Amino acid sequence: MGAEERRRWSSLVRQDAVNAVMGHLHNAHLQGVAVIGPGGVGKTTLSRRVEERILATTHVIRLFGSGSDTDIPYGAFNVLMARLSDHQLETPAAVLQLLVDLIRDDARGRPVVIFLDELPGIDTASMGVLMQLVLSGTAKLLVTVRSTAELPEDLVWMVKDGLMATERIDVFSRAEVRILLSRALDGAVAESVVSTFYTSSAGNPLVLEALVHEHYTSGTLRQHGGVWVLVGPRRTPSGNILPELVRSRLARLPEPVRVGLEKFALLRKVPLSVALRALGPETVSELEERGFLSISPGLNSTVTLAEPYIGETLRNQLTADEKAVRFQEMSGVLGLDPASMDKQQLLTFAAWVHDAGMVLKPKAALAAARAAVNYFDPQLALACCAHIPRGHAREVQAAQVRSQAYGLLANYAKAVEALDGVSPDVLSGLTLKEYAAWAAELSSSLLWVPDGYSRIEELLADLAWRIEQADPGDEVTVRAGKLLKLARFEFQVHRGEFSQAGPELLAGSKDPSDRQYRLNCTSMLAMVLVTTGRELDAMALSKAVRAETAEHDVVLRRGDWHLKALILALTWTGQWRACESIMKDAVEQTSHLAQYRGGVMELALGLAYVYAGRGAQAADVLLVAAAQLEIRDTYNSLELVYSALAFAFAQINDVTSARRYLSKAGNTAPQTMWVNRSMAEFFQLMALRWLDDPHAAAKLVASAEIDIAKGRFTSASISLFGATTNGTNEQYRLLEETSLKRQGPMAAVNVALARAHRRGSAALALEAAEGAHALELAAVESRCAVVALDLARNAGEARLSREAQRRLDALAQQVPVLPIMPHHAAVPLTARERQVAALAVKGMANREIASRIGVSIRTVEGHLYQVFAKVGITSRSELEQGMDL
């Protein structure tokens, strides 16, 4: 990424703005245009793009102001002034005329455009020359300025009188950042990269370029599998671009306001009341008016920096001693007591103390570490835990938080190691409550490592024994028992033992006395319901959990079970559009998760596309997910993403890619939850079925039979639907029975198609096709239409046959490879048969047709007989519709 590459960044997504400025300059009724926007948004770059477009036919003069008021006469024209001799500079009028003549001579009859960059720094004499050039029609003016308030009075007058246009440009939106990154880097960009750079730069092109350049040159931004991903922690640019930009922004601030901004850079995000106490009302007000602070609306207003890069730059510029001084200055005003802080304040406090090289007290360090995990900041959590020494009373709790932090980093071996590192002597001294918390956390960590399942069984058995030895009526014993239950439930759900976990989870979800326990049970119950055929109930339960946890600020042990259930419920019921909307909103609204959850969020979207039969869309998203998961394999999802890619490529008839990803999936050792393993197996078998593997269908049926025995009716129904493209009546009976135990529109499609096969009903097959059409499931609709076509032709139902064929014709562009082909393909009409049929449709009698085309009446009758047979009709009245074929 050289200098020229960086210079073109802002122009990559602003062609519309360039064209608008060009239009203003070519407008005979205008004398110029002012490009207005805050510092660093690319005004100068845009003007250079305009200059490049007009340079061949226009004489261009580029002038520069100083950025501040100046009294040097003709300073903007110093280059031209150097060409004049001293005796020519006797009077202002003479200078004015000489400069105008010089510019006209240089132009040689071409139009003149003067670019004036960096206002308000232009002296009065230079402004007089400019106005003479513009008002005389000698030149047009293009000026870049941060706000209309900085325009000289003469130009303000021109704008008000409609003689000069204005074109505003602002920071990039998130969508523009995504486009810019993909074009500048010439490749697909992971959503985690977009989120990180958009949040850090606040959409400022100059800052964005600096951030990307730093990450690119340091190697943390790299291309993996054709996708640009971030590897390692986010870096702050070490060059001069950001410090210079921040210095420029702060140069005009009064000293008290500048110091206030410096202090707030350390506060990062605080309630409005805290900001007012720390900085003073006047400073807060002025910083907001100048666009440095953003204050959220409502009663519980919070204050943040409008442009995060300013805070990062100021924090990097301050030494540890300077940060400590600021800390001391504000601690007296704010009374910073960790015990009285909310989670966000505690995080700010911890980051502040850590940046200043100070020591957190163990109690505050533990609380801050827990908050950091909840806010998906594992690095800060680990840093806070480092303040808790071995041998301290909170050592075991710190080990639990470290384990959770490593879990966010998808370093599951380290997560287990953090808990295994607690010595047996320390464990033996724990209370039952403390030991139960440690054991439950270790159980969760062991789910993701080899041989973890066997250790979990031993661990939970030991915990159960300890509980049995305690007083059963004691509150601590009850609490430990609930932790044991939650750990067992998690283990069962992870293994796919939903029928075992279901009854107790249902009971726990109704516990009126313990909200924390009840919501944890309900969250896992949603996953049980979605896999056992109650998808719509799971969706309702998931939404209820989300609402209650948000209302009461409840942090679940594993907060994403019900969220997984919601996404799967939407996907498996065929409501992929709703799933797509949720996932895209989640990506936009949870940028803080992108660095650690970007891969799985895009995986979820890709899975929705695969199940919907949209192979091309799925492949695009899944390739990005795979690139991120190959760097950080969250939830050990690699086998799943490779399997989904294999099926996606099979759907679009890319056999080579499908087989490549089947091989990659087969070479990936899975250590993940049952749901992921089940989906991976399904995608692999479906890919093989589309690639004509003779054993794939039987394996899908066998998998379904196992799931039915386990009560997993949703996955069984999905497998049977995939297996029965050329299935037996017995298999369709099984599909119907299993799908009747499910909820949602896709289950209804399955039932209708199964009954169509068993009853030989084309009408039912078309009903299934219409259900799939309503869900925009083109591949499923095409399958149902093929079945309807075959059944209709077998039964001689011409109308239904035509309707089925029309559906297939309409789907031809959407489904490159049909899931199944019609058994009886339509026989095409010959050219003569089409000619005869077309004349018959016009109402011509056989004799008239014979006379028109020069054949006998008997020949016409023979052609019409062949047409009726091929099209599947019995009379002339049906011919016009039949000709649609």
C-alpha cells in the first residue's frame, strides 16, 4: 500500500460527489463551488480527483491558505508574484491587473479553475484578486472548507446569492467503509475488520487509512484464504498522521477545554453526571458543541468521544506519570470507588489504572475482569486478573475469569489450563459454594477439548458426592446443587441428549424463586425445543429470555444458548429472510463482538443461505467465515463451515470446490457441540447426494432414524427431506410422521410433499411448492414442482402439468442444478407443429390452416393430434395455455 494507493482511498466510494462538483463547475450560471466537511474526510483528495478529470482541457491553479488568519499580502499567489519584477509592484491596482493578465496568458484561451485549499487562512489582497478573477468570468473557484462559518464574507455572499454552490461530504458510513476496504484491499473483507476499523476511525478516511496502513505493514491485517482478516490485537498507528490530525483539531481549543478533552480521553465512556463533575458543565458543553463529545438521549445519558481515534491518540501521547496525575486530579472530584461503580464505569476505571501503570486492588481487579468478559474484552480481563497474586483469597475466582477470557479468545486448552492450575491444596480449602463454582466453570471449558467429556463425568460425580455430604437444607448446598444441575444440563445439551435434559430444564424454567437459575434453564431449554420439533416455541422462549435478561441485567452462565436456538429456529423453519435480517442487524449493532465473534456470526448467516438453497450467496459469506475461523476457531466450527461450503458449491454445480471442501471437512477433527456436528454431517451427505454418491441418501435416512429414537425430530425431518428426492413410500411415510411432530412453515411443506408422493397427488405437490415459494426457497420449490409435473403427467392432468412446468420455467435462473429431474420430460414441438398450433390459437379452422401453409386438411389434423399429445391437452380450448410450454 504505497502513497499513490493511499491517496486514492477517499475517491473509491465518492464518485457521485466528484461528479456533482464537476457538474457545478460546468454550470454556466455558477461561479464556483465550496466543498464543505470536517477535517480528514477527504476534501483535498476529492478536489484532486476533480483536477485530474479536468486537467486536459482546463488551466488549473492550486492555491493554499495557512489554516489560520494571515496578513501577508498576496500570500496565496506567492508563486505567481515571484514572476513579477519589483517595479511592477508599485500599486495594488497594478498588481491586480498583472496577476489577472498573467493567469490569462498561462491559460491560453482555456477555462481557468482555481482550487483554494485550507481556509480561512487567506489574506485580504489575495481575496481581492480571487474575486476579480471570479466576478470577471476569468476563472471559476473550487474551495475546500470545514464549515460555511469559515468562508470569507465575499464567498458567503456568493453562496447566498446562488452564484456559488456547496457540496457537503462527511465521514464514511459503515457501508461505505466496507466498500472502501474491499476496493482498496482488492478482495473480500471480514466483517470483523470492517467493524474494528469503522469503530476506531469513526468513518474518518484519513484515520481509516492510517489504521489500515499500520495493521497492514505490521502484519496484523493479512489475507487468509482470499479474505482480509485481523490477526492479533488491534494496533494504534505509530506514524505521524493521527497525532498531526489530533494536534490540528485541538489547536484552536482554549487551554481549559483542551485539558478537559485530555481528561475525558481517559474516562472513555461515563454517565453525563460523572462527565459534568470531572470536566465542569462549561467544558462539557463546549466540547459537545465542537463535535468532540457525543451525549446519548434519555434520563440515563452517557457521554462518549464522537471520534474514538482522538481518545486513543491522546492516551498514547500521555506518559504513565501524566495519566497518574490526571487520575489524581479527577479522583478527588469523582470519588472513584470501585464498589459504587456500574460495569461500564468499572471497565473505564480498570483501563485507566492499567494504562497508568498503577496497581488495582484484588477486589476491584476481579470485578473489572468480570465486567471485561461480559463486554467481550478478554485482553483487559486477563490484564485485570494479573493484579490478583497467587495465594490470594480471590485466586480461584480469578482463575475462573481467566478461563472465560481464554474461551472468548477460542483458546480452549488455555481455558482448561487456567482452572487446572489451581493447586489441590487450594481446592481442598474451598467452601462447597466456591468448589461448585470452580467445577462448573471447568466443566464448561472441558466441553471443547479432546477427552473433555470423560473428565466432565468424573468432575460432576465428585461434585455430586461433595453435595451429598453437606446439609441438604443449607442455602449453600442448594446453591451448589443448582450449579451442578446447570453444568449437567450444559453437558447434556452439548452432547445432544435433549430428551434427558428437557424435563428438568422445563422444571427449572418455572422456578419462581431464583431468576438467575430460571433464566439459565430457560436459555438451554430453547435449544432443546428447537431440536425436538418445537421451533416456534423455541423462538418465543428465546425472545422472552432476551427481554428479561436485558430488563434485569442478568448475566447468564453461557449467554448464547437461546440466541443459537433463535437463529436455528428461523433457519430450520425456512424463515431465512428473518434470520438474514437479524444477523445483519447484529453485525451492525454489536461491533464490539466482531473481533471475537465475527467468524461465527458470518457462519450463522451463511448457514441460513445454505439451508435456503442459495448456494452462491452462501459461498460468498462462508468463505469469509472460514478465513476468520481458520485464525480463531470459535466453538471449534471449522468442520461445520467446510461442510457447509461443500454443500453450497454443490448447489451451484462447482464440483471441484465441493469436493475440495468435503476433503477439508473430513480432515478436521471435530470437538464441538452436537448441533454443529449434526449440521456438518448433514451438509456433507447432502453435498455427496448432489454429487450423485449412491450411498448418501441411505446414510441420511440412517441418521434420521437415530435422531427419531433420541427425540430430535427437527434434525430427523431435515435429513429425511434431503434423503427422499427419489425415496420410497416408506421413507415418505416416515418424513410425514416426523414432520408432523415439528412446528413452522417448512414442516408444512414437508408434510404436503410427503402426502403428495404417497397419494400420487399433483395438487398436494403444488401446494408444497406454493409454501416453498412463499418462503423464497427456490430449490425446494423446484423439487416440489418436479414432483407435481411427474404426478400430473402420470394422471393425465394437463392443467396441473402446465402449472408445474411454468413454475420450473420461472425458477430456471435461480436453480442452476435441479434437486431432481422430471421422469417424463416434455417432448418439444417441431417447427411445423408450432406453426399449425399458432394458427389454431388465432381461431383458424383446419381448412383455413391447410390453405395458408399449403398442406392437406388431413396433415393439419395429424399435426394438431401430435401437439395435443405432446402438450398434454385434449381440445382446442386448452391450446393457448398449452402453448406456454
